[in-house]
Amino acid sequence: MTSDPERRGEAALLQLTVGDDHREIRDAVRRICARFPGSYWRDLEAREAYPADFVAALTQAGFLGALIPEEFGGSGLPLRAASVILEEIHACGCNAAACHAQMYIMGTLLRHGNADQKQRYLPKIASGELRLQAFGVTEPTTGSDTTKLKTRAERHDNVYVIHGQKVWTSRALYSDLMLLLARTTPVERVTKKTDGLSVFLVDLREARGRGLEIRPLKAMINHNSTEVFIDGLEVPTENLIGVEGKGFRYILDGMNAERVLIASEGIGDARWFIAVATRYAGERVVFDRPIGQNQAVQFPIARAYAETEAADLMVRKAAAMFDAGAPCGAEANMAKLLASEASWHAAEAALQTHGGFGYAKDYDVERKWRETRLMQIAPISTNLILAYLGEHVLGMPRSY
Ligand SMILES: Cc1cc2nc3c(=O)[nH]c(=O)nc-3n(C[C@H](O)[C@H](O)[C@H](O)COP(=O)(O)OP(=O)(O)OC[C@H]3O[C@@H](n4cnc5c(N)ncnc54)[C@H](O)[C@@H]3O)c2cc1C
């Protein structure tokens, strides 16, 4: 198993289940989601509110601690199980974006934190007592060019003093902790631009009002996104994760899991769109026949179904490789790319199938359509995935 194209010809045995794997998890997630119908999400959106009850239900069921090892109070499940949880949430018409980060952000702490940090935070994250759902990477002026980020952290004795600004920091207003990426050595003083960046675990409860301010950011969807302004925030040195200057590597390290999990949400969205479009195409009668009898209505749904099944295979392959400990950067990125496009094509087919009613909020199609569009932009845009595949997997010249 490798991402290296020259060795791709080598066969590898990979266990991959097709069909409804992790049946018990799927059933349990469906039971929870049945308590949170479309009206719940519409009401939240109208109030720009956080789905606290939904997040509490998932936490109580242990789903958000799925990837935390049992020794720290989590369920210690494989990535594929977490992927199934998120897929089902989205296939039920719900949205895991309010809390999915609780599943994977902690991976940085788990893999690179010291024993004290893990013992201090992971059990509380697993139980839901502490929310680690905010991830401060993106900045307004540097965007996808992460290594150029301008947030600076300078060490003064036993604290780091941080200045800078983050944008699109989702859930920061509803999170106790935030992982923050900041530059500790100026880019001009490092040999590789990926060096000199560090990751901090910021306790937002202590930080707000003491050098850190969070402002909600109005967006196309109810994503609880914010802008974070940092001016002289003091973070204890004990909250540095791993080694100073190696933070970019730690963040990259967590990306494969993140890509697979977000891709799973895309698969779930696609399944929801295909189900509602198929049902509506069969029920809606115009010109004395169900609209689904017209191939112009039927075929886009059928095509989206085929694309979803293909993307799902890539998601399963990436998860299986991740769980087997194999390098899976190419597969995780392809899974995210293909799932985000399959879900978008399914969304388009569903909206078009519903005609004018696609615009009616009560049908939830327009909400899910807006929500699933995000996957082509965040947490990484399609172009950046293609650049990764072109340059790192296929070995073509670098564009940046
Ligand atoms: C709702 C929402 C929630 C988010 N949540 C978070 C969060 O919690 N934490 C966080 O850190 N960030 C978050 N983000 C930010 C998200 O990760 C970024 O928006 C995304 O990575 C793209 O960065 P950008 O918006 O700065 O786009 P830019 O980097 O400005 O890019 C703009 C466009 O140009 C293209 N582009 C740029 N450079 C190239 C190139 N070299 N080649 C080809 N195309 C290129 C991009 O693909 C993109 O389409 C969120 C964003 C949104 C919208």
C-alpha cells in the first residue's frame, strides 16, 4: 500500500467492507437523528444558534469520543467507525459540522501532546466535559498559503505572547479549547517555510477578554464561524503541543483523518439528496405522469448515485489504509475530492427535481444544498487537492 506512483503496481491485501458496515452504530445514529428533524435545523438557522441538544445527544452516546483511546475514556474505534457515524448523521438530513471537529482535532493532542496534556484534557474531551472544537489555522490575508500565516507567538519566560488574527474559526464561541497555529520563528529565519510554526492549545475560557476576542461571522450557512482577534494573549508554555517549530507537521499529520471524515459527510449528504430526489420524482405528477418517468429528471439522479457509490469506495479504501497504518495521503485527498463532487451533483439533481419547491425552506433541500457546497472549499479547496495529487502523487512540477 503506497501513495508512490512508481510502486502503485504492487498488490496489497486490504480489508474493506462494502454495504452497511458497523450496523449497530448506524442504527444508533439513526435513532438519535430521528429526534432532530428538519424543523430543528431550520429553527437553529433562523436563530443562528448552536445545536446544543444534538451535540449533547451525540456526546452522551459516546460518538464524539469515538477516536479517543479507551485508556483516556474514549471508545478507541477505528477511523472507519467514525466515518460511518458522520455519514449516517448527514444521510439522515442532520449536520455534524457543529461538532465533527471534536472527533479529529484531538488527534494532534493525542499524537503529539505530552503525557500530562493527554491526561489533563483527553478524558474530559471524551466525556464532553470539555469541548475541543475550534481550530485556528486560516487567516484573512494569507488563506490557503498556510506557511505564510502572520499570527506570531513569542516566548517570554513561561508564557508565549501571541498577536494575530484568524478567520473562519468555526465553533470558537461554543468551544472551551482551541488548537491554534502560530509562527514562533519568522519565515525569513527558517530554511524550510514549513518550519517555525507551532501549535498551541488555547483555553478559550481563560483567553477571552484577556487578549483574545471572538466575533461571529455571518455566512451562507449556520456554521457558527467566527473571526478571532489576538492581541497580546499569554499562553502558558505548558500549552505548547510537541516541539516548538514543528507544528505544521503536526497539523498535516491530522489531515488524512480529517479528509476521510469530511468525505464521509459528503457521502451521507449525497445519500440524503438521492433519497429525497428519488422519492419526489416518484410522487410528483405533472403532465399526468410522475416527473421521474422523464429521463431528463431520472438520469441526473442515477448519475449522482453512481458517482456516490464510486466515491464511497474511495472513502472506504482511504479509511481502511488509515486504519492499517499505511500512508494514505493520496487516497484521503481523492476521497474528499470525489465525495464533495458526488454530493454536489446529488444536491443539484435534488434541487432541480424539486423545481420551485426546491426553494421552499420546509423541504430542507435548499439548506442541505448550501451546506454541502462548502465541502469543495473547506477544510481544503478542490484546487489545492488537485495540486497535491498533481505534484506530490504524480510528480509534476510544483505551482507554488
Ligand atoms: C464555513 C467555513 C468554515 C471554515 N472553518 C474553518 C475552521 O474552523 N478553521 C480554519 O482554520 N479554517 C476554516 N475555514 C477556512 C477554509 O479552510 C478556507 O476558506 C479554505 O482553506 C480556503 O482558503 P481561503 O478561503 O483563504 O481561499 P484562498 O486561499 O484565498 O483561495 C481562493 C480560491 O483560489 C484558489 N487558489 C488559491 N491558490 C491557488 C493555487 N495556487 N492554485 C489553484 N487555485 C488556487 C482556491 O482553491 C480557492 O478556490 C472555513 C471556511 C468556511 C467557508
